Amino acid sequence: MRIAILYISVVFLLIIGLTLLASSLDRNEFSSMPGFSDSGQKSESDINLNFFERQEKEDEYELTYGWKDFMSNPYCLTFPISKQQLSLSEREFGYYPEDLKKYVDEHIEKMKEEMIVYLKEFVTREIAKSKYPQYISIRNITLKSFGLKLSASPSHYKEAKSEFKKITDKLAKEQKAYLKKIEKEQKKRSKIFLEEKSLRVIGKRIAVDYAQCVENNRSRVKHIVKSMREIKKNFSIYQFLELMLAFIQEIKFGIPSLEENNKRILGFWVPLKVLANNFGDCDSKGVTFASMWINFRRYPILLIEIPEHLFVALAIPSIRGEGITIKGLRCTLCEVTGPEKMPPGLITPYSQFYLKGGQFNYVYVR
């Protein structure tokens, strides 16, 4: 009887062990599927998942991201990035200094030649009107320059020299005015060239045109947002905001270089490059977030710039923390940088300091 009881106990324990093992295997298999969600309690130290995998194929990269939301629920998403679209998005952003110089010089050199023609005609008229035209002449004429020469007899030298000075002073004044015109055109041409590269000129500084970058790239990330919406089809706008913001925050933080292969990119990566490399800083991740978000809702977005930082305001009322009203829009503030998890409505003390002090600029995106 004791042997029978012992045998039954062993069998019973074996059945329990196999059941637990099967349950564990099922849970692990489920967790590896795209879109998995495990709502079990997690520790604070386990709030980030930071899983990233990239498989290279002939025409695309297949990316798999794993991340956790603000309740530490894990999610997984697999999506492709077209190599062609990635290359195109990189080519259309940033500039080579030699290309900028060539573009501007092509227009400015012609203006300089026109200036010489104009100044030559101007000084010819001034010489003709002078008291001693026979002693003043134009010499050494080229496409880029010319000179004036005074040749007066000793008896008329003093009077002729006075006339010569009047003419040269007027010529210098006309030249200065024309050079300002050329400088203005030079700035205009530089601005046109840089705007075509998704850059903007602010005073003497060149900066990223965030609004243009969002417009250029929103269609390129539309399929990612569509896949993300499949995770939870019944999510509210706030739930989806939390899902997307948590995803962006877990992209690894790093600051791109100012130049890549002699191309000026100003420390900014376009969205597809951020996603393909799981890497970006505050403005690179902010534009990536904005490019994705407007595929979900075409509500206005404000990219808020403070010294050495950028965060986002969405034109939806805040349900957590402090909101802000800009241009009559009630907005929810979002820190996109990470890697710390900060839900919508909450921003860092650093951001709060500049925001409350009114020391910020913003870029309006719609």
C-alpha cells in the first residue's frame, strides 16, 4: 500500500511538472510572436525591453522591435524598410559644401560680370561729364575688373586729380551698392539650395527644416503605423499615443555626427535611418515620431525647441501632467528622447524650466 501511494505521488508530481513546463513553453512561444502582450506585474528595473533585430534582404531590411509600454507590458513588431526609400530619404537631406558653393557661384559669377559692365558704363558717363575728360581714361578691362588712369600735364594735374578723385569716389560708392546687391542674391540662392535639402536658414545659422522632413517621410513610415495599429485595434487615441511614444523612447539614444562622408547632416538622421539602425537623438526621434503620428491622426504637432533639446506637443488635451496651449491649441506634451519611460503629459524638469520661462521656439507641423 505504501509503495502504491509513493508511486501515485511520484506520478502526480511528474504530471504537475510537465504541466508547468508546457505552460512555460506556451508562454515563451506566445511572447515571441509579433504583437504579443503580457500584462503581468513587472519590476521598475524591467520597464525597458530594447529588443532589436535587423535582417538584410535584397531590396529591404526586415526589422523586429521589442519594447514595453508604461505599464511594462511587452510588445513586438516586425516591419520592412525599403533600401531604395532609405537611400532616397538620405539623399534628399543634407548638403555637400562644394555643391552649395558651385550652385551659388554659377549665379553670382554672372552678376559680377554684369557689375563690371554696369560700372564701366557708369564711369564712362562720369568721365564724359567731368571738366577734364581728356586726362582720365579706363584701362585693363577684363570680365572681372578694370582700372582708371590719370594722365594730366603738370599745369592741369592738380585740377584733373581733384576730378579724378570725385569720379573714383562715385565709382566706389556704386560698386559698394552693387556688391550689397550681389551679397543679397548670394544669401537668397544659398537659402533656395538649402531649402531643397530640407534645411532652413536662421540668421547666420543653418538648421534642420523639421516640418519639411516630416512631410517628406510620412508616407515612408505609413506601413509601420498600420502594422502597429494591428497590435490593438480597439485602442483609444490616448492608448495608441502611449504605445507609439513608448516605442520611440526605447529606440537607443545617440547623437549622429555633424558630417557623414563629407556631407553636412547637422547631427540629424531621417526617420527611416533612425528606424533601420535603432538609433537617434531628440530631434531625429522627434521627427520620426511626428512622421508616424500624422499617419494615425492628422492633428497638428508642435516640435518644441529649447537649448540642446527637442520635445513634442500634440494638439490633444492632456489627461496627465501639465498641458500647454499654443496657437489656441490645447496640447499634450511628450518627451520622445528616452531611454527613460515618461508617459504622455509628463516632461523633464529641464524641459519644464524653459517651457515655463517662455524660452522656447516651436515648429508647427500638420
